[in-house]
Amino acid sequence: MRSEKITFKGAFGDQLAARVDQPEDKTKSYALFAHCFTCSKNFKIIKTLSKTLTTHGIGVFRFDFTGLGESEGDFANTNFSSNVDDLIAASEYMESHLQSPAVLIGHSLGGAAMIQAASRIASSKAVATIAAPSSPNSIKEKFGAKLDTIKTEGKATVTLAGRDFTIKKQFLDDLDKNNMDEKIKNLDRPLMVFHSPVDNIVGIDNAAHIYKIARHPKSFVSLDDADHLLSNEEDGIFVAEIIAAWADRYF
């Protein structure tokens, strides 16, 4: 696998850090990857998926959303909609410098963002979600008692995965504006839903809802005993192998 560091301009004009992973030989198509909430492009599952996909001739574009990882910007000013706009900016960079993305892959909240972004990425031929919520609104549950503070005082510091993040009321307001059901119903692209029945972060009922209202062609793959973050490398490899075989028919 060949890997190259690049930067591109995100939704707010900040420079976002990205990596382009490509096969040693010819790249037959590209996938755009969206990481989970507060994660980064260098998360273990993303590296595993990317490395495996390149063995099938699929290049992978992975990046840090505004204010996360190595990207510039203030996370406190971002929201779900700006994440979607970052994805559009990434796809535009790919179109200009590489090749437009054919496959859209999103993990957790990144999966919901990919469903929202798909209609604005004309080149996309297939969408895969991994442990994705059926609505971005479910992220509010992670804020616990701080949710009321955010609503009354306009912002609060929330601890997520051992790190502190400032969440503003505008983040909550933006979540309320997104109609996921409509986007899922009108996706107009083949959809592959991956989810573990023992996921204790985003419950399996989210996958059931996405699958129920999505139109064909659609597929569901159970990840058995995998955790939300697919910490076991074998789970990540399995997901990537399935995506490669499934998406190949649409290239």
C-alpha cells in the first residue's frame, strides 16, 4: 500500500489533514471514508479497512473532520451539517486531484453523515455504513447531564472517550434540523448496512430502522460479537472484504 499525506480546504475554510491510500498497482476506484464522532482518520478500524481495500485495487481517502485529529479549526464551532459539508469538500478535492469517489463508507456518526452527503456526491455508486445511528439526534444521549447545561447556558464541556470537548447549543439545534428518514428513503444507491447485535454504543435497532426504510438494493451484514469500534482487527478485515466484493459489481 502506498500512502500520501495531503491537505484540503474544509467547510469553514480550514486546512483539513488527509491521507490517500492506494494499491501498489493500479487503482481501479476510490472510496471516501468518514470516521466516527470525535475520532480521527488514524483510528485503528480505518487503517485496517483502508489497508484491506487497497489489496482489492480500491484507493481510500480518509481525513480528519474540522477541529479533530491533525486538521485545523475549532471543534466547538462544528456540527453534523458541517461534517457533511467537509465530506463534500473532500469529494471535490478527489474529483480535481485523484478520481471522484465511487464508494462512500462511514463509521458510526460518519455513516449517518455519508447517507446525508450521498445525494450531493454524484459520482458515488454505493454507500456502506458501519455501526451507524439511524438519526444523528441519538448523539445527544452521550452528553448526559450536560445536555440541560448546553440548552440553558449555550455550551458545556463534555467528556467523550476520555477527552473533553466543548459542545455548543448550535450543535444541538443543527441535529434537530436533519431528516434522516427522508435521506435514507431517497438514497437512490445500493446500501450495505453493517452492525453488531451486541453494540452497546449504537444499538442494533438503529440498523433495523435504516434497513427497513431504505429501498432496494440493500443488504445487511451482522458483525456477530464485534464491539462498536471494531477493536478486533479481524472484524475490520471482514468488513473490508465484504465491501470490496459487494461494491465491485457497481464500478
